Amino acid sequence: MKIPERILKKVEKPARYTGGEWGQVIKDKNAVDVRFAFCFPDTYEIGMSNLGLRILYHVLNSHEDTWAERAYAPWVDMEACMREENIPLWAHESGDPLKEFDILGFSVQYELCYTNVLNMLELAGIPLLSKDRDESFPVIMAGGPCTYNIEPIADYFDLCMIGEGEEVIEELVELYKEHKKKGFRKQAYLRDAAKIEGVYVPAFYEPTYNGDGTLASFRPIYDDVPVKINKRIVKDLNKSPFPTKLVLPFIQIVQDKITLEVYRGCIRGCRFCQAGMVWRPVREKTTDVLCEQAKVLADATGYDEMTLSSLSISDYSCIDKLTDELLQWTDERKISLSLPSLRVDSFTKELMEKISTVRTGSLTFAPEAGTQRLRDVINKNVRKEDLLRACRVAFEGGKTQVKLYFMQGLPTETYEDLDGIKELAESVIDEFYHTPNRPKKAPGVTLSTACFIPKPFTPFQWEAQCDMDELLARQKYLDGKIKDRKIKYNYHDAKVSRIEAVFARGDRKLNAALMEAHKRGLRFDGWDEHFNYEEWLKAFEAAGVDPSFYANRAFGEDELLPWDHIDIGVTKEFFLRERHRAYAETTTKNCRETCNGCGANRLGGERSCCPGLKK
Amino acid sequence: MLSGPQKIRVKFSKTGSLKFISHLDLNRTVKSAFLRSKLPIWYTKGFNPHPKTVFSVPLSVGTASLCEFMDFKITEAVPGEVICATLNSVFPDGLRAIEAYEPTSKFHDIGWADYEIRLEIANAETYVERVKSALNEPIVIEKTTKIGTRTLDVSPFVKVLSVTEENGELALRVKLCCDDANFVNPKYVIEFLTGKLGVPGERDDYSVCRTAVYREDGVTPFK
């Protein structure tokens, strides 16, 4: 800990910055070959909750010759102190400046943290652009969901890991060691790294554009660099690295509990959902392995809450067996079990009784759209009857509050669909009063709507986002419709969603806009108190890019997309097929019922529901 | 097996990173350490079982201590040394169990505490005499509580033990009252001094450590 105490005394939540937590890994820096720092471009509380980073921290630190540390975006009060006193951004474990490290690995989880990446580099005293960094600076890597379309921020990274990082990160560090031994040259390292499957070196590719601003071509500049970059996956999750010791924060973090990852991928095929596509194919852990891991984590952490993590937990093939076996000992150990991401069609009395130890009076479901027509368009495959049945189960079990998540501005959405949201909420209230053994308290429904954001690698990747006035009009419309005081309506800021949409489908021209935004002092865009839409518009203007081109334009089906050089296994043909089915209001069955030929089975994987898996 | 849960008091220190942990977060840290330790901690019955942990006089965030106390209950007899060793094996650095025993006193019996205050000032030695004489006069401070801000003289509740220059720092050892009514936060003494003496530099350039805790007489160590 090298931050002067007088600064720690001045800032909010100083324990964000001290390090020294239980479970942190300390090594002798002179005895290791590679110093790596995982950088999370948001606050400590959010970064510490990230499961991927916990796994990778464990993976790298299990090598004796590598020391992996952590760094987070300092909150604005700390940033002010650092700038005033010229304190460079440091790593938590050693307190050493990030500039002294060999490799910095940024975890890029959402578009709204891009400005924080730039700000962290600046605070570390590292040139922002990859081309301005020579061997005297750390190699800057990126991983995480945003790397599936990293183009808008590609100029700042030296290389990106596409897909699941457990294996590729070891290969990259191994390669770094080899290069370090023979005298490290950045270009030579990147050239060799680009040959590793799942590694994308943005500088080795050159885009050309058509007169209308769309991509004309996107090609590697060297012959030995792959034209398409394949996503990496861990084939057998049972054998995938699993952290046996976690860093335990002193202060409360967002996910302050044991997160037990049950499986990856999703059998559903919601047409707006990127996670459901990029994590394919589905790969499960066995119940035995999960129970064993749960015990190890409980012993190692002393947490009293455990959540089963996946994209849709009730779709785990052995969910009953798993919860039964866990409950055999969690009660005795004072650990409460929670199941997030429950689907209404799988929510049963038995399941609720199992998780009844959860100390909350509310349940959350995500119908996503207000009418059956629109739910068919997005392939949610949930019916109103399912929702009402699930609510009845909840009410009978003593719950009175239901939270419902929706999206507004979905493709083909009409005002009728918005009415549907209101009617669905009213039906839930009615259902409460029609439940004979309902609790004696008054019911409540909270509607939360997000704005639809077209994301790469989804059937809706070609769709335009509703323009801002229309989004606001729809929010206002729904707000005006809701008269029942038992129904509360919250909605996301359309301006934030628009910026997110710009960067989600952006190309390299946006790197300049990002630089402009950074120069205007923008950071923490995901935080209401720091988001500044007007400054963003000025940044786009200064960089000469039109945000509508990315957010509010329907991309052509024959257009070369900025992310077409990334291969996630699921094919573009599948997405097109699904898009057309959406417009025909036709649903697609889940992966357990039938194989829809998305292409992800090419990647292989153990305990999957895909037919014809490559072993 | 004990006939009922037995009360245990652990004396511990809170230094290093742990200085910056609030009272609430200390509670969480201890709670998870208890679960890791697998000691036979007694939990409250009911819907939300938790170990009933009670801490002595709370510390301000940023203040270190060599003499904190916490009480909890155990369901099986465990020797004090074993409790300390087990807790230390699961405590983060900066949190150290020193002693564990069955308590015979109440936290309410605590009346005074010693603090070591270190101020980083240029030419610290030139301040020694001035500080000594300043602390001999009425120590008038602004005390802010829930009911508002009062101006009062806390000199009856401040006993100066020593004022010296050590390694270029001004080291001040004081005994301050810490009963509920007349609690003197060490920061009041620092504010009084920096205001009175016009000490240059940042007011945040100081460190505070609670070094001992006494009963109401200010002489008998609290145990």
C-alpha cells in the first residue's frame, strides 16, 4: 500500500484502494518472470464482482513465475487527488504503478466503460493509442464480451482475446516469457500472438470504406495473420480452472456472495440477446463437480449466500438434483441459496420452496414484451398464462411484490404492444386478488423497461434503434397509461441507451470520437451522475462521425459488418434466418427440443445438447 | 459440550489496510472469518441466523488500534489460545487476535483510552514546547453531534502523556475520555492544535493509533 494515508482519509470508501484483502495473492516481484495486472474499467465494487476475473486471477497466479494483480477505475474523488499529486494508477497487491507491469489485461464488459479504459491508461501514465506505445510500456490486452466487436476502441488495445479466456491467457503469457528471454520486441510478439487461435491484433487489419461510410473491405495486412478470428471456448467445464480461494473484499460489493457457475451458453434463442449467442454451445458442469466446488468455495470464503449462475438457471438439465444436494448442507452452514434468471415457464412451487430462505418479498421475471405477438417476434417463448401461473405460485408462497422486465423499442413494436405491458401488469394484480390464500398485504408490480439496443451477433444485429424522440414518446405514452397506483413504472435513460447502441455496432471511425469524449473529461458513462449526453454529441461532431449512422440506421443484410471478421461459431446465415422468422412472427424451438443448425456445434464441447459435436 | 452458550471476548488489533475499514465492514469481515474458521460460534435462532458480535468503542475510519475488543458466544468450550490461533489463520493481515477469554466486565466500564498521534510537520522539534503549553490551556473545540454543533472546553477530558519529536514527526501521546457523555475524538485534539498553532501543511498529514483502553478511573487497564 503506497497511497499516502492522508489521501485515503479524504476519499469516499478508502477500502476500495488499500488492497490487503483476505485471499489476495502476494509474490516476490523479483522472483517472477511476468507481472500481469487485470484492469477493470469501473469501480472496485463492480470489478470485484466479476466472475471471469476471479477465474483468470486464479489461472495466472497458479503459475509460480507469473504474478497477477488487480486494478480498478478510481472514483472521481480519488482521481482528483491522483491528478493533483501526480500519483500514477497502481495495482492493488503491490501498490506498484501499472506502468511498470509487463501486461495489462482490461476486462471490457459493457460499452459505457470505454471512456474509463482511456482514463485508466492516462492515469497510469501510458500512451493511449497502441501505435504510440513501444516496448517500454506494458502490452495492453482486452478480453470480455465487448471484444466480439472491439472496433470502436480497437486503436487503444494491442491485442484482444476473443471468447473464453482461461486457456488463451496462459498461452499469451507463455509466449510473452519466450519473447522476453530473447529480448522483447512488441511487433514480433504481436505477430506471433496473432497466430494463436482466439487472438485478434487490431493493428494487423485494415478496413476500407465505401462512399456511404459502410465497410468495403476488412483484411489482414500480413499473409500469416488469419482472415477470420475464431472464438475460443473451454470444451470441458468440469475440468476448467476453478478458483479455490477468492479475494474477499472488505466493503460490500455488487455480488457479495459465492457465485457458482453451473453452465455456459443458453438453449433459448432470444433474438435480441447477445450473451445467449456468443456463449454457445451449451456446456454444463456435472452436479457432482458443482457440489464439490460449492463446498470448497464455502470453506474458502465464509460467505453466507450462494447464487447459481448461468444465463437461465432453470434450464440446467439437473437443476432439481443440484438444488436438493446443495440444500442438504447449505442450511446447516447458514448459507442461503439464490437462483437468479428464473424463467416463468419453469418457476414451480417446489423450486420456490427451495429458495424460500431468500430474504426478500419480491420476485423478478422478464417477459421482455407486452403481447404474445411481440414475444413471438423476439422468440421469448413465454406465454401470459405462464407468467400468471408463476405469479400465483409466488403469491401463494407469501410474496406480494413482482418485478417485470421489458424492452421498449423492439423491432416491429407498436403502441398496442405498449398497452400490452400495462395490461400484463394489471393481470398480475388481478391474479393476486384471485389467489385464495394470498398474503394479507397489498400487492405491487414494478415495471422496468430498458431500451432495445441492437447488438452484434444476434438476429437483430441489422435493426435500427428507435430514434430518440420516438423512444421518449413511447416511454411517455406508457407512463400516461398506467393509472393503478399499485403499478410502478421505471425506465432506462434513452440517451444512455443511444450511446450504448452507437458503440455496440460501431466501427473504427469511432476511435476518434472516443478520444474526443476522453478529452472532454467523460468517464463513468454508466453512472447517471457522470453521464453527459450533450458532451457526447459534441465529441461525435468533433470527430466527424454521425451517431445515427450506427444507432439509428438499419444495416443492409448484404453489408459487410464491422464484426464480420470474428467467428463465434454461430453463423451469419443462422442470424439472417432467425431475423426473417422474427418478421414472420414465427418462433424457434429451444436447443433441447431440436437443433436449429446455428453452427456452434462445430466448436465441440462436453455435456452439451448439440448433436454431432466435434470432440 | 457447555450447558449454554459461553461468552468469549477477543482482544484484537486493527492496523494496516484494516484501519480504513468502517465499523460495519469490520463486522462483515469478522462474520465471514467466523464461517471460515469453523469455530463453534453460536448463532441467533430464527430466519436470519447470525453470530451476535458486539464490539467495544467504535474507531473512526483511518484510526489504527492495538486494543479493540469483541464479544461473541461459542457453543463448545475452546481454549483461548486455540481461538486466537484459529482466528488469526483466517483473518486478513492487519486484523490480529491477541487474547481470548471469558469476560468479567462490560464495555460500558470503559472510561479512557490512550492514543498516539503523529503529525508530519517540517521542523517538528520546534513545535514540541508550543504544543505542550497549548494543551495546558483550555482546549476549546467545536463538537458536532446529532443535535448540532457546540463549542466547549474538553480539557478535563484530555490528559497529555508526552509530546516529543520522533523521526521528524511530532509524536503526541494523550489519554482521552471515551465514556458516552464526554467522548473526545482524537481528531478534535488535532484540529485544536493545527488551528491554534497554525501548523502548516495538510491537516490530513497525521496518523492516529489507539494504544490502550482503561476503566473509568483511567488507570486500571480494561480487560
